[in-house]
Amino acid sequence: MNASSSRLLFIRAAILLNALNYLLVGLALIFAPQWFFDNIGNFPPFNRHYSGDLGTFLLPLGIGLLWAARDPARHLGLIGVALAGGWLHVLNHLSDDLTAAALSPQFFSNTLPLLALAVLLSTAYAALLRQQSASK
């Protein structure tokens, strides 16, 4: 496997991991919002309607990233929008983490995985941009 094909494999894997996150979270928020609240996103108060609203936005984002993983260079805009959303999501969690009196378990179960996904997608996006500028 040459450097170019291993780079593309990494880029696709980063996009697919983010896509699966958005897909699974979106599905859970739509079809099992109480379970999601109880087990993953316990930020009271629970609101079934807002959970469903969020799920209906995250699900298509995950579907879009699945589509983008097929040919990432053709879908830089979509990947960039997902990346911006991912970083805003991380910052929202960090804001809660930093204002808490003590380090919350949610820092480890929510914020760190979201940070890892954002860093991974950022690295893939940067590689795509370098690849695009090198081909011009």
C-alpha cells in the first residue's frame, strides 16, 4: 500500500467514524430519546421534542458523511460543515465542564470522545486540503 492509498484509507476511516457517530446518535435521539438521556446525554431536564429535533439534524449529517466518504475530495464543503459542527459541539461540552465545580464523569464519557472525533476529522480535512492544493 503506497502513501497515497493509506492516506485515503485514513481520511475515509475518519469520515466514517464521524458518520457512524452522527447516525447512531441521531437514531437514538429519534427512536429512543429517554434511553439516550438516561445513558449518554444526561443534561436535565429531559425534553423528548428537543431530543427528536436534534436527532433529525444529526441523522442526515451522518448520512451525508457516509456519502462523502466515497469520494472525500468532492465533498469538502460537507465535511467542513460537519467539522465546524463537531468543534462547536466540543466547545459546548467544554463550557459545561469548565463551569462545573469538579471534573464531571461526562468529561470522560462525552467530551473526550467528541474531542477525539473532532481531531480525527480535522486531520483528515487538513490532508484533503493539502492533497487538493498539491494537485493544482
